[in-house]
Amino acid sequence: MTGGLLHAPLLAALAQAALPLAPPAALPGREAAYRVGPGDVLDVQVAGRPEAARLATVQTTGAIHLTPLGEVAVSGLTPAEIGIKLTSLWSRTDPRRPEVGVWVKEYQSQFVWVAGEVNRPGRKPLRGRTRLIDVLVAGGGFSPRASGEVVVERRDGTFEDGTTTRRFRFGGNDPSPAELAALETLLRTRDVVTASATRYVTVSGAVTRPGRYALKVGTLTEALDAAGGVTKFAGRRVLVNRHDADTRSAQVLDVDLREVEDGRLPDPVLRSEDEVVVKASLL
């Protein structure tokens, strides 16, 4: 399956799994999970006092300035917690004890990077409880060259299992339960989400269908399976010719296919444009 053919099912999977992107006010659970930081712009509303409404930017000190309260430390608090804090402070100067509500107007302090084969790569702000599907949609979905593999690297901390990298694969018109669960993966600030490109390799020699193939996983055995498997004339040796366009260098990997099939050697991971040659048996 080529990248172009794979493109439409991938986008269909995203469209089926994604919720409409709504303002924070429409998704209170998402807003409540967000902890503000420097650069965020807060919308501060005082009940019954429309003239007291303010837009306040969180400074590098982690504080906002509000008249008549002065400097108020808010970094690391949720909007709800900030509202409670401001309500308490405001009650000291206003006997009516008006309730203060706080919303995030502009998200600037927390972000993830989306790279690779998406239509709009770059820095994407976190808006509270942000999922993998949210940033993939913000990135415009997969490009036609996408393989369906997505790698999430955690730069601050680890995932629940203690690892720092997770790999997911998406494809097909009907997302599986595992794919839908993967799209719900929660992201943290400074995570890097990379959509991998489809890898194309050429397979020749003692195989059933020599030719050029698009790989999903990208291993040697996947390439051989795509070519219909090896013929009865195949020997043990498989050569992988690799050309590095950047350094203009060439490399040849000599692989013992029997040892790979028996599990004594790891299944080699191929690069795009590798040339796989299955040598015939000398017997």
C-alpha cells in the first residue's frame, strides 16, 4: 500500500475519533486540568462588577497585576484555583464579597512539538487535558507521505510505565479499539509528536515478486513478505545496499536470513530507499 492510498483512511480514522474543537468554556473538564504559567493571558471576571473585568498576562515572575489587589502569584494554579484565591483577596476590599471567575484567554506557557509527516508541523499550545488526537488535528492531519506510525517522546518525566517513548500505528477505515485508545493518550508540555514517513524499499533477487514496496513497520522480513517471500532458490544471505544522500556514502549490510527467522538475530530495520537483494543458493 502506498502513502497516497494510505492517506485517506488515516484521515478518516482521525475524523471519526476526534471531538469537535470547542472553546474551553464548552469543555469545563479540560479547562480545570490546565495549570497556568508565564505568558498565559487570563480573563478575569468579577460577578456584578462588569467594569472590573480584566485581561491579565502571567508575568515571568508567575504573577498577574490586578487593581486593586496588586501582584498576585498564580503560576501553577488552575483557573478555578485562581478564581478562589482572587475571590478571597477581593473580599478584603469589597464587603459584598463578589465571586471572581477566571478563564484562559490565550494559551502560551505550555506546548508540544508536532513534526514529520503532518500538514501543519510546529509548536502547538496545550489547552488543558490535551490528547494525541487533539495535536494531530491541530497539525492538519497526516500528509500523503505518512506511514501511519506516530512516535511520542516525553522530554519531561516519563509515561506511566516508566518509558520515555511510545510508538503507535494508525491505518484503515475502521479504527480498532487499540487505535482509539492510543488517540486518547494524554500529552504533557514539551512532548514531541512525530508522524513517520512511509519507507519505500526495492527488493530483488530470489524473491517471488521483485519490485519497489512501501513498508509500514519497516523491517527486512516485512519487505520480503511484501515481495511474496523468497523462492526455493534463495540462500541464507541477504544484502541491504544503503545510500546516504547527505554524506554521499554507501553501506552494505550482509544479513543471515536463517538467523533472523530463527530469532538469533534481530530483524533489521530498513531505511527509505534501501535496496534489498536476496542472494541465490550456491547449491
